[in-house]
Amino acid sequence: MLKTILIAIGIVVVVAGGWYLIDSNSFTSITQPATNSADNVAVVNGEAISRADLEVLKTQTAAQQGVDLTTLDVATMTALETQIVEDLISQALIRQAVEAAGIQVPTDQLDAQLADIRAQFGEESEYQAALVAEGLTEVQLRERISAGMATDIYLQQELDFTTLSASDEEIQATYSQALTENPQIPPLEEVRDQVQGAVIQQKQQAMIGQLIQSLRQQAQVEILL
């Protein structure tokens, strides 16, 4: 089975109250000028978000969650599409902020990241097959890696993650919650480091969510659903 080639170039953020993966597609799409076309579902600071973007993400979301879209009633489908449009708006806001900051990824760092991804596949043929499976050229992959790294640099500049920590109480509460969902998980002493990391990651996501809210407050956003 092929490894996904995009694992290393995604950014998990919390938007609209839920976990969402902003993958590299969202940082490399070509900005579309705003129009009144029925093909658009939102406009963010003059950049149109197309219904095609919505449909792609809706299909991906359904596949990840094991949902058959044909079984959803009108209310559920509407709620799903509304959530996805909000996610796409958040993606656009982050992408625009990164572009406005003028962040440039050092070439040596970009080369190293690409080399690391290539090395994960062992054989060159497997790497090339993964590119084909993802519908990517190496140039496109490089652009996506660069966009993801630029976004990481932007978030590090805007948010001080170094201040975050996890208390014993937070670790215990997170573990207890996980235990109720999966009684088969190992004892806390065996997974403490992972739980601690999860607590800190949750706090990072909350900070990113607040940043997105701030960007949204300063933006001109029109929803066309």
C-alpha cells in the first residue's frame, strides 16, 4: 500500500469548533477574482471560493468519516456544507495572511524537507508511484511543501507556542476522557508522553483558532450559499 505523500505538509487547526486538516491544496490554489457567479459559495477579501472546492472537500470529509453522502437528509447536508464553507474561509484567511507577510522559505530547508519525504519511500519507483497516485508533479509537490512550511513559519511568528505546558490535572483529564471512548488504551504511565503532547496540541489549536477569528474580524467575507 502506498504511503500518502502529503502527510508531512499539512497543518491541523481548529475552526468552527471542530478539528480540521488544512492540507497543502489550500495554500497553492490560484486566487479567483470575485464574481456574482452561482458557481461561488463565498468571497474572502475579493477571492472567490468555488462550489467545486466545496464539493471536493465535502467528498473528502465524507470519505474520512465513513459517511455516504447519498443518505443525508436536506438539513444534515446543509449543515455539512455550511461547516465546510466555514473551513474553506478559514483556509483562505490563513493563506492570505501568509502571502501578506511575504514569508520566504529558505531553499536549503525546502530541499531538506523534500529529501526527507522522498527518503520515506525507500525506492524511487514507490515515490514516483505516490506522486502519480496523488495527481502531483514534483514541482507541484515542492510548491505545496513550501506553502506548508511558510504557513508554519507564519504561525510561529504570530503565536508563542513555547509558553504552553500540560499540568498533571490536564493530562489526567485528557486520559480519562480517552479511556471512556476506548477502554483498551494502555495505562497512563505507558502513554503519558503522548497524552501530554495531545494536551499541548489542543492548546496550540485553540491559539490558531483565535488567530483565525482575529483575521476574520478584519476581513471582508461574503457567504453565498
